[in-house]
Amino acid sequence: MKKIVVATRNAGKLQEIKNILKDYELLSLEDINCDIEVEEDQETFEGNAKKKAQEISEAINMPCIADDTGLCIEKFDGWPGVHTHRFLGENATYQQKNQAVLERMKDLQGEDRNAKFVCVVAFYEDGKCITAKGEVKGKIAREPRGNNGFGFDPIFELENGKTYSELTSEEKNKMSHRGKALENLVKILK
């Protein structure tokens, strides 16, 4: 089974990726004692994902999967977008970020609450990089709901009326932005 490092320390993200890429042995940065911090300074999700995958792969001499994912709110021209992870600073919790988004949107109704999740996954090995993208449209819920998932899952409401956090892991993986990106990547890899 091919070993691939996933450029993350986020246990929720790693488990989500493991649930989808079952044909590979996936290792986290912690599993290989890698403390490289790649600065996400690119202007696009694709740019950040490629940069992370390449820098880590070349440093550890192993294939690497990296992603850049963001919440994009239509009303605010895609904000927070590529800055999703850091829009409140490096040390903000997801609870604080969710509250900041809800506060900014508190007076918005209907289509003004439309949003999407975008994920670009990059696979880097031996000087070659492959990318794949996944998107899911939804809207920002009025308040956090559900107990599953991580990140913005409690406030991202799908067209079926449920937030990501109200889905089981299996349900989320079948329809999530990261799941779609990873499935697209697998098709390319095969």
C-alpha cells in the first residue's frame, strides 16, 4: 500500500481524507515528526495547496497531499475565501470564527446568506503536481447546529436544510467539498 503524507495536523480533516482514500496508507505530519510550517501566501486555493504539497514532499522525500479549503460568502465577494483559516488571526478558534461570520451576517436574509465551500487538493510526487477541485453550495445558517464535524460545519447549511454538523461522517463524505475534490483526484491518479 502506497504511503502518502497528508499535510495537516487537523485530526478531523485527516480522518475525513482517510475515509475517502482507503487504498493508501495516509500519514499525518505528526506521524512522521514533521514540523514544517508552510506559509499560505498565495492568491488562490490552488496556489496554496500546490505550495504546501511541494514544500513538504521535497523536504521529507515522500509523496504528499495538501489541500486549501475555504468558505466563500457571495454577498461579501467570496470573503473570507483564501483567508478563511486566518481571517481572525492565527490563534482564533473555530467557535470564534463561526461567531464572527454569524455576527457579520446577522441582518441578512434569503439569498444574501448564500455561500459555498471550495476545496483544492494537490498531490505532489517526484516533481509532478496534480490538483483537483470540489465545491458545495449552501448558505450560512442563523446559528450553529449539530454535533459532528469541525470548522465551519455547524454554520454551513446545505440545500437539504441540514448543516454539515448534522450529518454523519459517511453522509458528509459523500457530498462534501473535500470529498468531491478527493474523488476527482483519485480519478486522475488512476
